[in-house]
Amino acid sequence: MSLVPGTIPLVFNREVTSSDGPVYVLLIVSRELNKSATTRRLRGKLTDGKYESQMTVIVTDKQLEKGDLLKVKHWNITGSAEKMLFQIEEFEVETKNFPLPKSGTTKIWKYGQPFDRPSKSVVAAPKKKVNVPGAPARGKENAKPATADGRFMSIMTLTPYMNKWVIKARVTQKSALKEYQNAKGAGKLFSFTVEDGTCDLKISAFNDEVDKFMNIIEKGKVITISNGSLKPKNPQYNRTKHDYECTLGRNTAIEEVMDDDGDIPEMSFDFENISKIIAERAKGAFVDRDLEVVDDSTKEKLRCTLWGKQAVEFNAERGQVLAVKGASVGEFQGKTLSVGRDSEIVLDFTEKDGERLRVWWQQEGQDSTFEGQSGANTGGGKKNQMVTLDALMHGANYETEGDKPYWFNSKCYLTYIKKDRMVYKGCVGKEGTGCNKKLIEEDDGTYRCEKCNSNFQDFNYRIMMNAAVTDGRGQHFCTFFGDTAEQILDISSKDLGEMFMSDGNEFDDFINTKSCLEFILGGRAKSEIYQDEQRLRVAAQRVAQIDYNKYGMDLINRMKEFENKSL
């Protein structure tokens, strides 16, 4: 297939859409737009042989070169007339080293300019045209609210630098209402995910916005959303493919689109073979997978775990095809999948990949024998097994469901101890029961405990130490209470309290001696809401000196497991 001059203007004018079939363009220049983002994008300069476009974004993991002839299968036109973008989302490299047009034979085309129409059809087999996300609906008005030029922005193009925007998307997931307590007082929140065919986006609502929008948002509905606040996402709590996440505010407007004509897809998937998950995916990565424990990519089986309500309500039979979106990759006797509260399961998945898998199962799969994963440890799992701190930050705690904590062990050392407010005066309790709540000093020299509703003449010093710990792979602040703080500092709360209250540098000098102290941390990690943001809180449950013989044997066993998996 050769280039057809005039293709690029037709694409920008939406006279040709993805539903009409593929188009061919030639890559002249490309460069990285966001190397650190979760979705790799290239900025490209393309030509159809006569017209050039510098307003092109290519979503891909492929390495492209000058002179690549691209067969573009799916694309999207977004933006305003002043700055329109040609977003290429699915393509193949048709020909390498395709001859470039001679210098001076092409010109840059801008939206709205006249152009020479091609003498023949740009596409091989024209089809009935349908709406694509980001393009104006045909034959009827767009649902309001809409942008100034009557178009919706595609989710993929949203950034925090946009002052006003409107998207049209389908709700694919909605969380339950959650209440929390922090320094600001009581609060509540819920979140949901929307998709428009270009990307998915996580959206959160707090307090007043919960009351305003909770009943409007329903899974499966098509809605319009305008004017939310965008910020970089925290990938630990956000599994969407977008680089940002949205928080609803006072000026946000949400309306249901009553005349859903099917132009917004039900749900998008990015399927991966089980063989690739076993071989390449790291623990804590998130994948979409069309599976029923096995698929046609390998003779090894994969365990997929459901939790809570999903586990209770799940009802499927052997041989039934299902699609799982947003499963977490774990590792227990081999690679595993965990379906959490933000994951979605579609039973009897009938789209292209699902139909292919169903036919394979009927013809071959149901009579095949599937083995456990090669190199997997069959000796059973470990409670509170050793993990690295970066594993906590990148999803290890997703192995638990909902608000349950994640228990772990880690070999680490102290790097920094916060000295201010490290010691406080705790309540002795009625009849010496040891309430330990923080006391309020009264003017009469007594100490008031609000929990006990009593005044006391005495108190107990208590340690609440907040310290940074690291293991060379990651760093996190951890809270050490009472006994664990005494154990790691090797001092009683009473002695440290008296040192803390005394004049001089004795307290500072003592704390400085504990820098780089190495130990085994038995911790508890839990996701909590703090100042309307989700954070991971880590607290020490126990600390222990390192038994280097035992720890060395543990390292040897883990290395053997790694070697077996790599064979």
C-alpha cells in the first residue's frame, strides 16, 4: 500500500474515521513526550506524501524510526480548532525505510485550510461511519455541558494545566461509601472509574461532593463531567492507565447522558497471556487478563484469588470464559493473580479474545493437562514473610482486601528519628490500670485524662517515635510505640522521658547514637485517609536483633527459588 496525498486533512476534518478502515502515513520525526509516565507517548511528524502534520501523538511501546510507513487502525482527533491533535492508538509498521518525499514537495497543513482532495479513496473498504470519542455526535446535539466549540475532550488528553474541560465517558467501576476520621474531623468519600475509549480515569469525591454526586454515579451509565481538579496519580492506589487522577470540586457538574447510542465502549481491556504474566510481570504490577485459570498460551496454570463480596457472589462453571480487569500480580508458590475491590470481572466474555478462547477450550483446552508453574515453591506459604520496603510502596499490600492491614517482616535500619514530641506524659489509669492516653497539665499541678474523665497526681512517660527506616531498596516512615520503641532504643520510657525533659544535649546525643541501627522489623501496613489523601501508614509490631545465621539461610533459599524460576 502506498501513500495517498490528502489523507491527513481528511483525518483532521473527521471525514475519515477509524470505523472506515486503516490509513497510511509516513513517520518523519518522533521524540519522547513523557519517559517517566505510565503510558509511553511519542510526538511525531507525519506526512501523507503532500501534507505534513506536527500535531501527532503516538501511544506505543514500539521503537519507531524515520521512514517507517504506518498502517494506522485506530486513532482519535481531540482538542480545539486552534490546537487539534491526531492521536494514534493502534497501528502496524507496514514498511521500513519507505522513501521520504523530496525536500520542498510537502507542506504543513493546519486545521481549516483548503487542501487538494485525493483522487481515490483513502481507505481500502469504506464502512458506515460511527462516532468516535472526542468527535461531535452526528445527527443530534451533544449532551450538555459541552466545550465552547461543542466538542468533548478525550480522557487521554486531560492534564492539570487545562482550566476548563468536559468529558463524556462511561462509569466502569464505583466504590462503596467510606467514612474516615483525621485531624480535620470526620469525613466521607467514594471513588469511581470512567472510560471513553481512549483511556480510563479514577475520580474521587469527598464530603459535600459525595452528597451531591453519589446517587448520580452508577456503573454502566454514560455521563458528562466538567471541571474537576487533576493531579498526578499515586500508582500504589490507582490502577488506571492515565498519568493523573481527578477530584470533584464545587464547580464540577455531572449529568447523565440519557440517549446513549453506544459510542462509548462498555469497558476496555489490555489482555496479556498467562505465559507472559508468569515470565515477566513483577509482583505488584497490574494487568487485564482473559482467563479461566488457564489459557492457550501455556500448559502452566495460574491461580486467581477473589476476596470478600466478589468471592461470595462469584458463580462460574468449568470452561466458562471470563475477563478480569485490573488484577494484581502476586507471588505464592509461583505467580498469582488477586482480584481486589477495584477489579472488574466480566463473565461469558464474548468479544474477539473471549470467542477465540472459548473455541480453543472446546477444541483442545478441556482435554489438556495443566501443570503447576515450573520452579514454584511447593513447601507452603509463610506468614509475615520477608519483603522489601519498595514492595510495600508498589502494591504488596494489595494482597489484602479492603481495609485489612498487611503484615510483613523486613531487614532494615534507622536513618532518621524525629525528636520533637517523641515523649509524652501518659495516664496511669484508675487504680493503676495503665490507660496511657496523653494527659493535659492543669493549673493546679494535676494531670487530666479525658478518656478516664479524671485528674491524676502522677503519670507515666510514653514513647511514640516516628522514624525513617530503609533497606537499600526503599524508605518509609514507621511509627514505634511503647515496648517496640523501648526495645529498639534499648532504654526505658521513664529514663528517656527524664532525659527528654532535662536541659542540655544529653537527649540529642543519645538519639544520634541510634542512627543506622540495623534490625528485623515486624510491621503492619495499612492504607488510610489523611487530609483527604490516601496514604500508607506503617507501624512496628515487633522488632528483633538479626540472627545472621538464620537470615543468611533465608537468603540462600530465596536465591535457590529465584534460580529455579529462571531455568
